[in-house]
Amino acid sequence: MEESEKREYEIAFYSREENAAPVKTAVGAHRGELVEEKPFEKVRFEFKIAKESFAFMGTLRVALPPEEIESLSRALSLAAGILRFLITVPPRLENEEQQKNPMESRRPAPPRIIPPVSAVLTNEEIEKKIEEILQ
């Protein structure tokens, strides 16, 4: 299989242990390659998932053939230690500058022009304007 036939995907998952081995094994078994691995974060659930209140959230960026996604999904749902997972297609960035820091490449908002404050009106002037409006 050629490398050009593979697409990049991001797999986010909750694991009972701080271990990505079950996910990496499943990806390797489905002709996938690990591109990037982000560090684990311990998260607390608002409600229990599989009788667990806490888990480790991991994220892997992998390259896989698109036809393997469905079978990988089935394999991950059966993997021991994986509570939940989500497979997404990461957004494509046009150039390397956006990949480094996508927030820097955005254009700044144009400055808003605030009209100058007119002179303060006295009560007499306000009453005259009200009379003009009412007539």
C-alpha cells in the first residue's frame, strides 16, 4: 500500500491507565502509523463512565487508510482499558506558519472608530430639543 493512500486522523480516548499501548497496537494492526502523541491528562468526569470517576485522556495523530477506520473503531471499542474514544479528521492548515501557531496567522480586527463626544448639553438645551421633537 502506498503512503499517499493514507490519511491523517486524530484519536482522542479515555483510558483507565496512563498507557496508550492498546490504541497503538490497534492502529498498527490496521496498517496505521503513529504521527504524533500528546501527553496524557488526568480528567475527572461529571458522571461515571464504566464505573470510573477519573481517567487519563490521550490523543494520538495517526496515518491510516480510510477503509480501515471502521474496523479500527470496532477494535478500539473492544480494547481493554479504553473507556471512550473519538476518531476525527484534523483540520488542514495551508502553510507551515499556521501549523506552528494558528492564532498568529489570523488578521487583527480593524480598529473601531469611536465618534467624538459632543459638548455636554444643559437642561435648557435638552428641553428645547424635546419641545422641537414634540411639535
